[in-house]
Amino acid sequence: MQYINFQQEPLEGPLAAFMVKPGTLSRLTIESAYMGFLEGLVPGIRKHLIATPASWLIQANTVSGIRKALPDCLEELVEENVSVLYVADANSFKALTGEKSVTQAVGLWFPCAIPKYEHLKIVYGYSPQLLIFNPAIQPLLEMSLQALVQAINGVAVTAPDILHNVRYPEGYQEVKEALSKLHAYPMLTVDIEAFSLRFQEAGVGTIAFAWDQHSGIAFSCDYQDGKFQPDLRIRHLLREFFQKYRGTIIFHSADYDTKVLIYTLWMQHSMDIPGLLWGLHTLYARLEDTRLIGYLALNSTARNSLSLKDLAKPFAGNWAMEDINDITQIPLPDLLRYNLVDACSTWYVYNTYLPKVVAEEQESIYRDVFLPSQKVITQMSLIGMPMNPVKLEEVATAMAASITDLTAKIQTHPLILSMNLVLRKEAMIAKNATLKKRQYPLEHFDHVVFNPASSQDLQKLLYEWLGFPIIAKTDTGLPATGGDVLKKLKNFTEDTSIKELLDLIYELGKVEKVHGTFIKAFQQGMPREDGYLYLLGSFVLGGTVSGRLSSREPNLQNLPAHGPLAKLVKSIFMAPPGWVFAGADFASLEDRINALLTRDVNKLRVYTDGFDGHCLRAYAYFGEEMPDIVDTVESINSIETKYKHFRQESKAPTFALTYQGTYITLMTNQGWTEEKARRIEARYHQLYAQSTKWVLERIAEARKTGYGLGAFGLRIRTPLLAQTIKGGKPMQQAEAEARTLGNAISGQSYGLLTNRAVNAFMARVWASPYRYDILPISLIHDAIYVMFREDPHVLKFVNDHLIKEMEWQELPEIYHPEVTLGAELDVFYQGWHQPITLPNNQPSWVLQELCAHGAIKYNSPE
């Protein structure tokens, strides 16, 4: 066995072995990652430690494959007197222990689940190399090393006892007295346990308040007799407490807890806007959010977990409960304790990470952008996007019919007919080979057909039958078959029949994705008293490295934006009677920001001189093929009509190169020769030499400091760039980190201007007479969507103030006297798919006339 011994003297007693992936065994990295901390715990521990590669990983990398390879390897380890394994590989740990997840395994040790080797103790650990990629895991690595010491000593690992001064009041009077005493504390953490992730079904099962990391109270509200049974008197006490409390309240992921509390305690019905705002302003008067604090303290290209359980694990250990998704399965005393551990752990996260936020100058963006955004997002999420249920069912039916039609066209395509015959023959041969007497004829396998939803069938079609080059692979190393790949592969063939087939498969996948992901989610929308359904998207702050807002369940950022399918989906969304659905999208926000940041003369010329950007780039890339085009605005812009194909061809490489692609990207995406790809890459960087230089300078700075700065000073940490790495996977990841940083700081992070604009606009709304008449309903990419009452004065307020906030340009790095930011308001009287664009700064009667004309136009038979 190959292993590293960490001392000169002979090894003593049963040994512990660090099991690392083959090829990563290094005395230096293991010494630096593990030994200092271990010797601080147990002086002289070196004589019990060795390191050796996890040789079973040479044979397999899946859990089942590893499990088959383990017995021989374990026998060899036992012969070396090893009794404890520190396993720095998730699949190996699962194979050894039978555990299904590693998330809750950190800081614990487990008996081996392989027969004959149950005496071995297994610790889940971290590879030394992982610290290079993500230094923020250091606390978790130390927890795993503590578990290693406990396993060596045979000491059972128990959860830390963090609850020292706690009470669990019962009944109305005890809860009332306990709440009254909380007013003495200037700051409290708050955490709820609910019955559902959907706020309208959640209720306040239990609630906990803590005034420090070890002290607090927890009690039941709607959790009675093992079921959801609202206690209106306790709810009243809670609402009264929040309204009277003048200290600071701290949540972890305030967007969820505050939504539930507002809906449960303040809102009388689902469209009770006065109640919503009463609760919103009450809870957000003095609010802190430790998830946002954790994000700003840790934001990195390594994408650290921001869950409370992970951030507070060094303090509270693994306290998660398997059945927490259904709190009725947990006895009330256990649930209350769990709830209170959450509240105390929130204090730990606050005390640990807020000082870092302050020290690294992230407090301003936290208080000026992120916290106000959380407040707006909470209101937005409680309202949702309005959908016409009749139109929804019409679209669902139309999409189901489209899926049927596309499937039929694919199955009757000549290539697929030929492939199906081969697939049936293969299935017949395989089946009959297992039978001794009976043999099935080919007709028996008529059900065997090409399945466009099967990645295995697509791999066979694309790479075996059609012989396309493998231009991308999945995370597991298999040839990729996704929609982006299908579009790119069209560039590798001139056969119109094959292109048609690729188009059909791509279109079917797109329709099936929208139908399965979005239409089904739309149908689960919240019905309200106005007869409409409301899509309650879940928006996430701190879900991206760049700081831009993301969303989930469903991800509204992935809604189709253009084409017939997008129009069909958008037709579902319209305001109920008496209301107007409207939105404003920043005008080319990322392009303008990039031009303003880099001060690239050729990017600025689009806005200062009137060049069409696509035409300008087409001229730069393919100028010699357009001999009549000269370097003037009028001539270059004429490419749009004279050489449409060159203008169109310029778009894809520009997008790829803007986001840090290379000539290899162009060869892969466009099917170009290396010569052409290199030529276009060189011409792009020649055209935009200043912006290229600007990005490279920022990346060079990050190599020195370990971070780059995005919008509003957002710190984006780059642990790999700050190290000297040569060759191999670490080098590839460092290059990927540079691309991520370059994209974020040169445009993407300025999506936060959307947050700033809606924050400022809603502050104006809340201070106006229209606070109940204008509602934020969604933020998608660089667009802000609202719903407001059908009133000319309200329309003018929205048109004036929303656009004014979207014109804001007071960050020094993006100010320019000529190149400005802005937007125009679209109203969607007949649906989101039919916008009526309104001019800025117009009297209310002009806006009304334009809206009326647009509504008539869209209602006309034509």
C-alpha cells in the first residue's frame, strides 16, 4: 500500500487513514490542511496517522461501483492496522456508511456498513485541495477533524448544548407574560416553524425568540394536538407584540418568515393590501437578515451554502431533523427545542459574520440595497403575478396539442423511421438471447421507438447515427444533448433533413420544458377573490455571485422571452378587472453599463453617434465581404438592409466573446474553422480593445487582492485567482473563476440597479396616496412589473416615478453626460404579450388616449 507517514518514529496502535483521491496525495497539502489543527487538539497525534489514496476510486466513482470494490481495499487497510477512515469523497463515504447524504455527516463518525468491517469508524472529511478552491470551508473542515479525533478515541459525538437559559411557555397567560418580558431586550432573533413552504398554507406552527446565543423562549401558536389548529388568541398576542416592540428583530431568510407572519397575523384575506402593508412596515421597521449578512460576508465564485444549518454548524453541530418538512411528525417538545436552536443559531451567524461585513465595507450595500430589496420582494411575493385561468387552460391545451404534433413529426421523419427499425432489432436480439425456447418476432417490439426525452437515445442519434462531434459533456462526462447543444450542432451539417430533425427535437424539448416546468406551476397558482390565479414566485436575494436577483419554483428568469412560445405563455398574464398590468425594462442595461464602465470608445459610439451595434460589429468582423460599406454611421447602419445575413451572423460570436469566450467557443458553438474563429476573436478584441484591457486589469487586481468589486461595491471573492496555480483542473477552474468575475463586474452585477430602482419607487408609492393602488408583482432580469388601479392619475404616477428611478445614474463609475440609462412603461391591457408602450413625461390625458387607442387596436378584428 502506498501511504504517507507523518513522523520518523514507528507508528503506534490502531491507525487513522486520510483517504484522498488518487493523484492528489501530497505530504505538503495534507500537512498544511490538517496537521496544525490536529496537533493543537492532540499533541503527538502524528504517530496514529497515515494518508493513502482511496484506491477503489480507480475502479469506480459511483456509490454502487465503489461498494463492489471496497472489500478488497478494506482488507488491505485492516492489515495495515487501520481502524478509522477520514474519507474526503462523498460517494466513498456513502458507500462505506450507507448514509444517503453527507450534509448532516460533518462533525460525526459512523460505523462502516460493509459486512466484516463494521468495526471500522468512518468520518466524512474534506480534501486538502478544496481549501484552495474555497477557504470558507475551514470551520467545517475543523469540525470534521474534531470528529476524527473522537473516532480515534472511541468517543461518541454529541450535539453541543447551546441552550442554557430557555423557557417554553404554555397557554395564553404564560405566553403573554413571556412576550411582555421580551421588550427589555434591544435585539431579538425570531424563527418560526410552519406547516408548509407556501405562505398561504403555512401558519405559525411554533415561534421562537432569542436574546443571545444561549437564551430564549419558544411556544406553540397554530400547532395544537399534533395538527394545524390556529389559536387566534396567541396570534393576536404575537401581532400586538411585533407592533409594540421597538427593538431590532433578526431573521435568517426574512423573506419567508415575514411572508408567513404578515399573511397569518395581519391579512384578513388574500388581497388585504392595507393589512399587508401594516404588517410589512411593522416587521421591516428595524429588521436584520443573517442570510444576507452571510452572503455579503462570504460571496465567492465558490458559491458557499447560506443555509442556517450550514452557517451555524460550527456552533450548534448537526441539529437538523429528517421530518422537519412535516412538523406534525415531530413531538411538540422536540419541535420547540429545534425552533429555539434555530433562533440561537441565528445569533451566532449574526455575531460571526456582521463584523466581517463591516470590516470588508459591505455594510452600505447591505443596508442601502439588500435590506430594502428584501422588503419589496416580500410584498411582491405576497401578491404575485395575475393570470387569467380561462386563458391558462387554453394555453395548456394548445401546448399539449403542440407536443403531440411535434412528437408525430419526429417519429415519421425518415431518419427516425430507420433508427426505430434498428432499435427494434437490437431489442429483439437482446430479448431472444435470454430465452431458451420461445423467440419473439420483430413485430413484438413495435413499442420500441426513439425517445427524444431520453439522453441515451439522443446520444445514440447525435453521436453514433449522425456522427456529430462531441462539443460538450455533462458533469458525469457523457456527451451532452441539451437544447443549446442541438442548436450548435446545426452548424456542423449542411443536410437540410438533419437540420429539420434537430429543429423538431429542439422545439419539442422547449415546449415540453415550458409545459412541465411553467404551465404546471401556473396551474398551482393561488386563487383569489377576484377570480384570477396568482403566480407566487419565490425571489432570492444572494442567489448569484453577481448579486443579481434569482427566482425559483418556478424560475421566472427562465420564462421564454421571444418567439411564438413566449407570446403564448405571456398571453396568460393579465390584470383582473379594475387593475392594469404594466412593466418597464431597462434599455440595454448590460451593454450600456459595460460601455460606461470600460469607457470603450466603440461601445460608446453606439449611444453617442447612433451606430447600430450589430451592424458595427458585422462591419468589424466581415468588412472585406461588404466592399461598398465605409466607416460612416449611415453606411454601416445600412448593413441592416443590405447585408442582413452578416448582421445576424455577428450576434452569436459577440455574445460568446462578451462573456469571456474564446475562439474555441466559436469553433464549438458555430462550427467554424479555427482560422475563421481566431480571425473573428482577434477582430472583436481589436474593435473593443479598451473594454478588453479594462476587464484584464480588473482580473489582475483580483489576483493581488483576492476579490473584485461589482455594483455598489459588492465584493466578489476569487480564492483561486489569488494563488499561483499551474496546469491541471485547478488551472481550468482558475480560468473559469476569471471569466465569472469578468462577467460579473463588467455588467451582470449592475442588475442591482433594478433592485435600487424598485426600492426607491416603492418608497415613493408607500409615502403617496396611492400606497394601496400600486403593487409590485415581479422582477425579471432588468424589468420591473407592477399592477395598479385603472385610474389616469395612478397611471401618470407610475409612468413618471418608476421611469425616473430607472434613469438614476449616480454611481460615479457609470455617470456620463450623454450616455444615459432609462426605460419606457409598457401597459398590458389584453395580456403581457401585447404591450402598449407609453412615452415618458406626458400629461395623464395623453397617456389615457394612448392606452385607449392601444386597447382598441388590440381588440380589433384585424
